Amino acid sequence: MSPNPHLLDEAEIVRRIEESPTIFTLQLRFTDAERQRQYHFLPGQFNMVYLFGVGEIPISIVSDPGHPGIDGGEKPLLDHTIRIVGRVSQGLAQLRVGDRLGIRGPYGRGWPLDAMRGHDIVVITGGLGCAPSVSVINYIMKRRQDYGHVTIMQGVKHFNDMLWHERYEQWARETDTQVLLAADTGGPIWPWHTGPVTGLFEQAQIDPQRSVVMLCGPEGMMKAAIHHLSQLGIPADAIWLSMERNMQCALGQCGHCQYGKNFVCKDGPVFCYADIRELFDVRGL
């Protein structure tokens, strides 16, 4: 994080990827070489991305923190996958390679990857909720010998919403890795499961004694997945969730993302389910 967490660092767009008509990825590099060298993040953390003169929004970092960028630099480029839903994201969608924006971060608590070493890994995601999991999957695949069996379950509402086909195909080719995909609404050439992502549990190879689970996506989906995981015998302290709230300051000061005694921006966005079980799915929290 910058010495002053309230200040922005300027970043330049190095590459723009059109993922779908409403989703795009910006690959960024700090214009200050020293800031680029010093910047460090953990999978699961996020940045506040600022469009000058418009405002800022929290966006998960989908890069692998240990993988060089496409320009071969020593430090990775920052990948942010963004869905066009509001004023700031609409403005960011108009930017092109060479344009500049502001970055604050990284913020929050990431996935406890060190504690997960030696365990089987289960990653369950829904919709663009898969974005916070991309960096952690990339991280694990590049350190494959440190982890056991990997199960990746991704669900979307419509088959056209499925992003990163090439990544899923690449991950499925990895040793001891199972990739399962689902769409609520399939299509004539949709080869995977049609229905909710929880319908994939019948195919999933999960050892409840060895597994640690990472969940991200709509809370309704996560609630249903937790029900299935509990039935399999996976304990609450082996389930981790990436939560979404209205994060505005990212410093736990404005109160917009307060979640019980916690602040999602500061104490999350990654939480152990055992720690928030009493709050999870409570209306209004």
C-alpha cells in the first residue's frame, strides 16, 4: 500500500481486453517505476480504481502476484475485470491503451493461501463473482506441487456470460484438477451442466477431510453452496468467502460496508465462514 492510503497513484492502461459486451479487463502499470517495483498484493485483495473527474470504485485484482506481465517486466501488471453497471464503470469502459487513471490500494484481507498448503482446494464461484478467484487459481497453478486435488466449479446465469474459456481449458489440463461449469440457461452447443452451480456437486470429487473451500459470487449462491458443503461434512472453519458490500473509503472509516462489528473493506473481503456464520444471510447486513 502507498505510504499515505488516502493518496492516488497514477497508472497507465497497457492493454484492454473486451471480455463480453458488458465486461472488460484493464491491464495497468504504474507510471512511477519505483511504485511499480514496490507494489505488492495478495490474491483476494482489491484496489480502488479512480476515473479522474468522475469517481472511484472497488475492483478485485485478478492478476497472479508472482507472474510477470505481458511486457516481461519484473513486477506483474495489474489486471482488473470490470462489469459496466454504473457511472464510473461506464466511464472506465471508454478508456483505451495509453490512457491514465488513479489507483489506491491494495486493500483488505486476501485468501489464506499459506495455511491452505497441503490441502485439497475447492473453488466455487458464480457470475462475475469468479473474478476474485482468478488470481488465486493462477497462484495455485503456478505452485501446483504445494496443493492437493483442485476442484473448480463455476456457474453463470446464461451460457454467453461464461468468461475465460481458454483459462478453464488450461486449468482442466493440469494434474489432479477438475473443472466443472454450469449455466442456468444453456444453449444448443453448451456442453456442460444446465442448472445452478450447486448441481455440480454430484460430479465433484471432494474429500471433506482434506478440503478447504473458497467461495465468491452472489450470496444466495454461496448460501446454497454452504448447505451442500455442510452436508458433505466440511466444517465451517474450512470454508472461506469473498464478500461484496458498498465500499467507498476502503479504510473502515466511512461505515458504508460495516458488517456486524467488521468492515468488509478492512477486515475482509475474505472471511472465514465460522467467523461470520451468525451474520451471513441476515437481511440488511
